[in-house]
Amino acid sequence: MRVCSVIALASLLTVPAWAGEGESADWGDAADWGAAADWGDASVEAPKVHEVRIYGFIDSYWEYVAAAPEGVSKDGQTEKGGAGHEFDVANLNVMIQGSVHSRYRYFVNLAAPGAGGVTGDEPISIRNAWVEAPIKGRYLQVRAGKTYRRFGLYNEQLDAVPTFIGIEPPELFDKDHLMVTRTTNLMLHGSVPVKSATVHYSVATGNDERSGSAVPIGADLYVDVNGTLKVGSSFYTSGGAAGPSRAVGEGSPRGGVANWMAEDRYQVFGGYAQLTAGSTTVQTEFWHAPHDAVRDEASVAQLADAGLNARQLERFFVDGDPSKGVGPLAVQYAVQTAYVRAGHQVAMGKQGSITPYIQADWYHNPELVEAKSYGGDGEAGMADDGTFFKYTAGTVIRPFPEVALKLDGSVHQLTYNGATEFYPEVRVSFSYLWQLDI
């Protein structure tokens, strides 16, 4: 075995969905796998019995966050602190993708998040492990196991850091305040060509929050027009009562249910679009998630020690006083987020490129608290009203297609202690994508 050439790696980098989730933009058109547009087409040359690719990436980063609001003094003044930097190997992924007779596919994604420190949830985790079989060629396929759901522009790409614009994911997929679980267990999906466009669709069920007889359903539908314009919509419903993926004290949840809930019935819906005009890419998404939940009294009581602000105390306790007991357990609220991201690629030498980019994020969640150890988030949970904005500018430098050096800076804006506060942070990310020839 040897590390493959830059040319072979470039194909991975230019098809983010394949690199992140083990699939090309259209598996039926992946000529190097010997596949036909219709799996059942017997007129093509017989494919190899078994084909496999082993690839992955390493992503290390350095981040510095300036002093941010962290408390209120006795005389009512905002106190700031917590400035510091962090270095870590944020991602170490090994992915195995294969097919049998170019018909039955499988994919395994092994990850070691936070491999350079103690930030990872587990030393090694299985992000994905699925098998897939065609039912009717490209039009309908079934996938079973642990697979990323198709939701918006980024969920299937987040494990392919070298391939996409930016360092951090959109707030929809920030691990401290996910709106929906990233994985599902059973998916039906396919695509249909319509003149100059292709319609892609999927329906999926299953996740870690499913409770009792609930049947969670996720769906995604988008139209790709000649690779220039992608417009789509995603939807998710818990399909009944869902339970928290983590308890209070175990860290941020892995899905949309807060740690202190007894049960939660919720949906997530919205839309997204991506325009690629020459070397310029513009992306935008908007999501809305209404929740109809019941809090767990014992779990909420633990939040009394979580350093809640005045609004949060009023929200969770009688008259805002933990000594008087927990407030109403039934609660309805909505989580919302949106972002706009734009980048322009400039050629650098024969193989390299530089891509400056800008992004603006908005996120609102009135139920969040600040302390991550309790299941909170240090952004929306810090704000008086559960809302924050983030403005980012940066650049991606690729001296070679398989190497990405990213530098960016962000400014966070939120309301804290009745006043508008800003605090900046800077990040540097270095990632390397590799593949082994077998």
C-alpha cells in the first residue's frame, strides 16, 4: 500500500458529500467504481467483485478566545474573564468505503475527536457504520446502520474538514447546542434526473433520543441544477415523546432534547440554498424548531447550582428563587437559527488555491443555560435572551489539494446584564486528507 497521488486525492476534495459520508454526488456516475447509471444495467463491463477505499484526515487547530462576560459584581457591573487559548487535534478520522459487485455498498467512519487532549467524548468512536443496497437503481436505495441524516448543506460534510469553507460548522451543528441528532438508522433515498437538474430525496428513521413507541422521521428534498444551484428543504419530527441523550452533569446533549427534560415532542424544519457561480460560492440556511416538552423536576433542581442569570432563574424556579421550588414543568418554546456564508476561490500556482470567506450566524434558544457541564452552551446560554450573533472572516489556503490551512476570526455579539457585549476569538486549523491504495 502507498499514499495515493495528489490527483487522486483531488477527487475527494472536490466532492465533499462523498468525502464526508462515503458517497459521490451521484454514486451511479462514479466511473472509477465501474458503476452504471442504473445498477441493473447488464450492458456495461462487469465490475470487480470487491472494491475498497481507505482514507481519512487529521485536523489540528489552535484557538484563542478573548475575555468574555462571566459574571455580575455586587454593584451590578459586568465582569469579564476566561480569556485563554487551546490547542488540540480536533479530528482524527479513518474511513473505509467499499462495494461488492459495485452494487452493495458499505461505509465505516472511525473517529477520535479531541485526540490531542481531553476534550473528546470517547478515545475512538464509530461515527458511521452502514450497508446499502439498491432497490431500483439510482431511483431508490436502502441504507441501514448508523448513518448521518441528510439535513441541510453540512451534516454529511462535517467529517471532511479539509473540503469545506470555514473552520467551524454552522450553529445548527455546533456540538454544544445541536438542533437535531446528526445520525439516523434506516434511510431510503434516491435521485431522479429532470432535464438539466437532478432531484435528490431521502426519508429516514431512528436516533438516540427515541423513546417508547415514538417513530422519528427525517426527510430531505433538494434540486441540483447543473452543479450550479442547489435548493432544498429538510424536516424532522420526533414522532412522539423523545428523551434526553444525556443527563444533567454529563455535558451538552447530542440532539435537540435538553438534559433536564422528562420528555420532548419537537420538529425541525427549514430550507437551504447554495449558489456556485464560477469561483464564488454563496450558502444560506434557516431552521425553526418548536418544542412541546415536560421538564424533569429533579433535573431542573440541579440547575440551581449552574450559575443561572436572572431570566433563567425566573424561567426555571418559582419567583426566580430556587428555595421556593421548581417552576412549571410543561414548557413550549422554539429554537431558531440562520446563517449566510460566502467564499471566493483564487488559483495559486498549478495545484493550489486561496479562498477568502465571510459568514454571519444567528442563533436563538431561550431554554439553554450557560454551564456546559449541566448540558448548556457558553454562547446562547450566556445571553440574557438566549440569542447571539457571530460574524466571521477568514481564508482557506491550499498549497496542494490534500492540505488545507485555515485562518479566521469571529466576533460574538450578545446581550448580557442588560447591555450589548462583544468578544472576539481567532482560530487556525491545519488538516491533511489522505487515501491508501490497496
